Amino acid sequence: MVSEIERLRVELGARGYDILVGPGLLATAGKHIAPVLRHERVFIITDETVARLHLEALERALREAGIAYEALVLPAGEQAKSFEHLERLTDKLLAFRIERRDALIALGGGVIGDLAGFAAAITLRGVDFVQIPTTLLAQVDSSVGGKTGINSAHGKNLIGAFHQPRLVLADTEVLDTLPRRELLAGYAEVVKYGCIDDAEFFSWLETRGLDAIEGDPAARRHAIVTSCRRKAAVVARDETESSGARALLNLGHTFGHALEAECKYGGELLHGEAVAIGMVMAADLSVELGLCPSEDAARIRNHLAAVGLPTGFEHMPGRVWSPARLLDHMSRDKKVQDGRVTFVLLRGIGQAFVSHEVDPAAVEALLTNAIAA
């Protein structure tokens, strides 16, 4: 019988690691984690919401594998990605006398993964960590690739480090506990991979994507495995975004991060929702610049809308938007080069490219029209 667990590899030489995708991985986490530990002691970093749902199962799996642990439970929400919570977390780790051979386990969504990963990167100048992502967004994106960090008043993820995990365990069954809105937010990142360089995958999503969202095991696993495989391949080619290949993964994020910053990273707009709107805007900008067929931009918008994701500013009717403020947020993006904002644009579905030459006036006009629509 074919195993339900699929193993992928992020090829980074001595720092390479496996991604395991499939059901039941949380219940057997101890046996998967034990081989990558240098010392049988770990610190579980999670949030209040995830702790209620999954902490007991992880603790049981660690005990069964003979791994000692301490659990540190943080508040839930994007606001936890701050200097204040980073300081509290590192202080607790040091108070527990963490040693360099110990490891952290990030049990949660993208916020916990980013925060715990950054804490692992800077505590004692670097300790190991393992990712156990509990949201679809984290499983297909933020848990893979070693980007860690916190937010600043000046923008999202502007303070952080590249610090690769030792292992990623993506248990597809934990997604059954997610609210639909969270699933959809993660699904936006799945669509992103099809838009970037896999038109065939995008076509598959148009017919089977809703099945993956609704919980069909085969469809959900295929969506996650395909997304992780695309991410792993890009990270292996360009770990720290030095060549530009990894920047393609930011399709929709330049616009999306500006929207999140304007909403002050609150619950009004989830990251994946912002990315969905951002992808539509990137596609529309590509059309306006004469780069992308309007039919392809329409397919992206229509598919996102068909599954229930927002595609424009009408998603937040009570907010007053300012093109100037959004442009200011974009100007603080960490991908800015020589003062010019970096955009990921499309020549068509599956044909993304990076541009540093977009006229700000074209972006302002696009924002103005989108806000008024």
C-alpha cells in the first residue's frame, strides 16, 4: 500500500531538511523529530488557540519518544509578531536555561512559525527549531524556506533573519479544525504557485481547488504537496533572495503587505486575504502595462472570487482608503531597491517575473481606480 505520508526535501546541502505531508503526523511527531535533535529537550512555542486544540497531542507524542519538553503559550494573532512578545519569549527561554543543543518547536500558524523561528535564530546566537504548521497558509508557505521575523510600525516582516528549520511536519488532519476563513486565506497562497510558474496547476485548481478547501483528502494533499514542492525548489535555488528567483514568491505581496499595514495587522484583513487582493491587483497592473492578457487576469479574479476570497477593496466597505498612504507603505517594503518598489508581474498565468521599473504613477492610477470601483 502506498504511504499516505509524502516526504519532500529542501536541498540546501548540510542544512537541507525534509517536509513531511500527510495525516496523523502530529500524533507521531516524536518519532519524526527525535532523529533531528542534538539533545532530547525541546521548547514548544504555540498560541492560546492552537494550544487548546493540539498541544496535548504533541506533548503525548514527545513523551512517547522520550523527549523532554516545556510549553510556552503566547497570545493568538498577528500582534504577537512584535518586539514586546519576542522579548518575552526569549526571556522565558533563557529563564528555563535553554542550551545550544536544545530546540524549539513552532506549533501554530505563520505568526508562531515566524516568531519562534526568529527567537531560535537569535537565542544563544542560534538554536535548532522544527516547524509543525497548523494552518493551510503555514503548511504551503511560511513554514518552508527559513524566513523568520516580526513586524514593525514601518511594515510587515521588516525585522528578522533567514534561519532554516530542521524539519517540517504538515499534518493534513489538523486543518479540519480551521475556520473556513482561515482555510481560504491559506488557499490564496496555493493559487499563487499556479500563477507564478505552473499554469497546469492553476487549471487543476480551477476544477479541484474547492474540493481541497472542502476537505477532500486526495485533493487537499495534492494541493499542499505541489505547493511545498514549488516552494522547496525555489528556496534551493535562491535561499536568501540574492538572485531574484525567490522574489517571485512575493506575487501579490507588495500590494497585500500595504493593505495589511494600513489595517494595522488586525483581524479585519487576514494575510491570505490581502495576498488574494494583491494578486488581482498585480494581474490588473500587468494588463494595464500591456504585459498580460486580460483573459488571464480575469481567470485569476474569477477563481479567487468563486471560492470565496476577496478580490478588491469592496471587501472592507467601511474603511476609507488613500492611494498615497498605500504607496507610502509600499515604499517601505523590504524588497525596495534604490528607492524603487519591487513588483512581481505576469505575462500570463504561470509566467511571473520581477520588475523594478514600474512607474509609480501607473500604480497610483490603478489604486485610485480600484478604490473607486
